[in-house]
Amino acid sequence: LNNWDPRVWVGRKIYVYTVKEVIGEGGNGYVLRATGPDGKDYAIKVLKVEAGSRAEEYFKNLTSEASTLVSVSNNSNVVKIYAISVDMLVLKEILSGNTSLYLKGPPMIVMELMSGGTLNDLLSDRFYYSTYWRKAVYKAVASVAEALVEVHSKGFVHCDIKPQNIFLTLKPKDPADLPNVQFKLGDLGGAVKVGSDIVQLTTSYAPPEAFTNKAEPSFDIFSLGITLYVLPVSYTHLTLPTSD
């Protein structure tokens, strides 16, 4: 499992979903594009399974809180979760080394497919040189802030706020499309209850106390502030040098 290649799922079925491609990989899972029984495409996050004393505890907590996380995702500023599937009997077999079960029935989260990519992707496309960029950044941060009100009100901490987890409803072809983009907070799979141990975080966006203390909503506020800090809103009025 430590050297798992997610491309083995392409062309196969995971439960009732036919996998079309691998979209990406994060610290705790692989993201796949798959077609459901209704003919629509969804994003499936297959969670990584690593041996250790906390593995079963994490998945038990995820299962027990599944309905609440689905409810949180009903917020228009959060990527919609359709299902969280964890079979604890299958998980025990996977942890014991039965990789064939990880291929056929891994723990996973079925979500709406955000075809626009992430806010981080726009940085590589240099959208930040546009006069539309500043408002787009503020709109994205405001959407995440509203999403966090919902997350925190349900007693959860997201724990991994960063541009890579802010998703776009559509991919802009040029900067003039930015006003039409809706931004949503994704990756609730790593969210934990307030006062619980943190299961995932990104070092460069986390507050120092996240490495020693239990999860608190203030951690997300700090990370959102860092997210705003690293996005180059000052480039909105950037003047490129000219040669003499």
C-alpha cells in the first residue's frame, strides 16, 4: 500500500462507480473521476490506508461522523459530499495486507466533481496579472469564511485550509471569466471534532499550536489568513518593467 499506483483503478469499478481517470493525489488520498449509475461524473477520494494504532480510530470516527459531514456539505460554499463509505471489516483485512480488497472496496468519499480545478491552479496560469484577480481572491476567501461558519457550528475543524483545497465550479479560459466562478471549500475528509487529534495538516499553513494542541476552530482562521497572505493580490496593479 505504501507504493500504491492509483492508475490501477482506471477502467475498473469501485462499488457502482466506473473510474475514468486519476485527477490527483494528496497526503491522505487519491482523487479519481468516476461515472456513477446515473451516468453523471463524480469525484471519488479513495483514502489512503496506513498501518498504525490510529488508523482504525480515524476511520471509526469518520464513519460515526459521516452523516454530519454530509450535512455540512449541503452548504453552497462547500463541495457536496454524496457518500462516505468505510467497511470496518474490510478495513481490518486491508490493514492485515489484503490489497485485493483495497482495489475492490477501499474506504472512499464520493463528492461533486469540481471541474474548474483549484485556486492554486490559477497561480500557475498567471491569472494574478489581471485586474479581475483581486476581487476573485476576496470572493474565494469570503466563500471559505462562510463555509467555515458552517463547519465550526457543527463542532468540526477543517484542519487543512489552503489554496489547493479551494475549488472552482468552472475553469476560466481567461481572466474575464473570473467573475463567473464560484469557489467552494473541499476536502472535508480530514476534518475532526473540536478537541480531537489532528489527522492531517499542511505545515506551511498551520499555526504553531496545531503541532502540540488539540484541534480548535482558530486553527482554520489562521490558515485562511495565511492563504490570503500567499495569494499575490498586490499583482493586480503590477507594472512590468520596460527596456530603455
